[in-house]
Amino acid sequence: MEADPRAALLDEVEQVRLAREAWERIGAEVGRRIIGQSEAIERLLVALIAGGHGLLIGVPGLAKTSLVSTLSQCLDLSFNRIQFTPDLMPSDVTGTEVLEEDRATGRRVFRFAKGPVFANLLLADEVNRTPPKTQSALLEAMQEHRVTVAGVTYALPEPFVVFATQNPIEQEGTYPLPEAQLDRFMLAVRMDYPGLEDEVRVVRETTGPAPAAIQRVLEPDRVLLLQALVRRMPTPDYVVREAVSLVRRTRPSDPTAAKAVKDYVSWGAGPRAAQHLVLAAKALALLRGQYAVSPDHVRDLAVAVLAHRVVVNFHAEAERVTAVDVIRGLLPEE
């Protein structure tokens, strides 16, 4: 007997409702520890359920590390943190083979000792403080969800997501991420100083009694179900075309590029940006309890998905025009 399509539709509606409720509960739980960063929390959840990775950019003291750690507790995901430093080696990320002796037989064998990358949620703290050789150790993990050591490939646990932090104001002792690695991040979240009342609340609550433990909201299996649901979210063709058109307009060689792009941009976003923009828009619609993707979802995420992929030229630097300014100039005025 064939399944009733109406039952499948009702199940999808229920899944969307549960996703919205989960986001509200997660926002409330994380908000007890992280104050005044609701947009950053939403963006990280978008990356997570869209199956992508996130880059947190902000000056020290804005709770970037605490945000990721709190989110992992709320989602009941295995969590590891790597503090990236100039002396970090690739094997410190992926793991290495160690020589062990079997006491019963006296035989020596190699055993693979897993590195911290083997976790559902990996925090790459200050990722730009380690040299490119070690930064590249994350490339295969981020793209293929696996690592290869000594010719043997090991699968990473699912779901797998990397949230990295980066300090934008320090230049000494840093190694800027190459464009190829930046492109692996679905979105970049730029965290700013909190407002006055939020900062007063931060100081008051962090200098008082220890806060209550974070309650678990979602388990790994539930996160995987949400990731599958994101893929099934209806996306009208005109929305996909708008996302692709927006990405193409970031390229100075494209006929549709605006004057600001031709004047200030060296390299625009590639095709992966359009893929990530549509996936992130689907995830945002799901978190907001909506049943289809609209152009508003694409526009809401345009800066987060595109700005870190756009390379501005020296004219932009001289006139203090940033990639964020360029992307905002491509969006329709509200």
C-alpha cells in the first residue's frame, strides 16, 4: 500500500513546528549565559543545521569562545577545543600513530590516537594564529568530514561542524586564512560590542553567583534529522536565481556588477557561495517556523555568507571601504 502523501505533509509541518520550538528553547538557554548576541546565536544555528561551518570574528572579550561552548552543551554534542598557536602541528589536530608494545606477545604495533578533530563540534580558537600548514589540516575534515593519516582514512562523527574564532585587530603573529579556506566556512559572524544595557547586565551577572547549568535541548540524532529537513525545504526557482544573481554581482568581471564592485573588488564570490547562501536561507526559514524560502531569507544572510569571500583591492583599503560595505550596497534599500 502506498503511503498517504497527506500524512507525509503533516509530518513535515510538525517537523517545522518542532524546529521553531527548539530554536526558541536554545535561544533562551544560551541567552542565559551569552547576553546581547541573539543574532550571532541564530547564525551559528543556521550553519549547524545547514551542515556548514561558521567563523566568528570579533575583538577579545565578546564571549566568542563561551558562545560555542554553551551551544555545544545545549545541543548535547561532543565538544573539543583547539587553541591554535604558532607551534601547533597538523598531528595535534588530526591525531597521530603511536607505537605500542603488546605485553602478552612482545610485538610492537602502530595504533592511531585520534586528535581533537574527532568531535561533533570543534572550536578552532584563534584559527589565524597557526601557520598555513596546520590550518590546512582542517581542510579535508571541513569538506569531506574525514581525515587521512598515514594513508588510512577515518570518518568523523556526525553531525560534524567547525566553529572558528578570529581576532580582526591583531596582525603580529597571525597568518591570515587563505581564500580557499575561508570559502569552506558557510558564513562569517561579525560580533560587535554589546549595547549599554546589555553590557551592564553582562557585568552584573558574571560577577555574581555561578549561573545554573545549561539544559540539553537537542541530541545529535535530532540535529541530523533537522539537517535532512533543511535539504527538503521548498525553494522557489526565483529565490535560487536571486541568490545566484547576487553572488555573480560580486564579481568585477560580470556584466551585471555594480560600479562599486568594479572599483573596489579584486575577486568576487565563487559558486560555492551560492550553494551556501541557498542552504543557509533554507535553515533560517526552518528556524523561524516558515515552510518555504523567500528572498528576505537570502538578503538577511547575504553579508554573513558573502563578505568573507569577497577580496577588496587597495583602492577600497585606501578609502576604508570593506567587503561588508560592498555587499550591503548590492542589497535593495529597506
